[in-house]
Amino acid sequence: MKRAIYTKVEQFLRDDDFIRYVLDSSPEKDSYWVSYETAAPLIRAAYLKACDILLHLDNCELLTPEQTQALKQRIFRSLHIVAN
């Protein structure tokens, strides 16, 4: 399956596979996503910002509180986690 190449933060944050990749504590990582670490500067910047947002959702200034809550709920659903 061919994947799209993302260039914007929002594209990463809409992809459940990316979300799982960032939040999964498994040592085995998907080489597709790892390839973004060495991508062109603007693409790499979007990738790193999306990672940062996912890892620090409660402190994200790019999203409204409502958007943050909606994203968290989507993450929990995609990872099959029950929210507290």
C-alpha cells in the first residue's frame, strides 16, 4: 500500500497509524515514519511538531481546548484506551 507524503502538521494528526507510532512504547518502529526524521527541513519540521503535539497535548497552544479534547478522544478510540 502506497502512503501519502505529509507536509503539514494537521495531516500527521489525522492519521491513526502516525498517532499509534508516536504513542506506542514498543521498541519496534515503522520505518516509514522514521524516514520523516531525515526528510526535507519543512517536512521534518511538520513531523516533529506533530510528534510534540501528541506527546504534550495538554500544553499545545495550536489547538483550542475543544480540539485538544476531540483529538484525545480520537486517539483513545484508535488505540482502544478507555479515557478516565
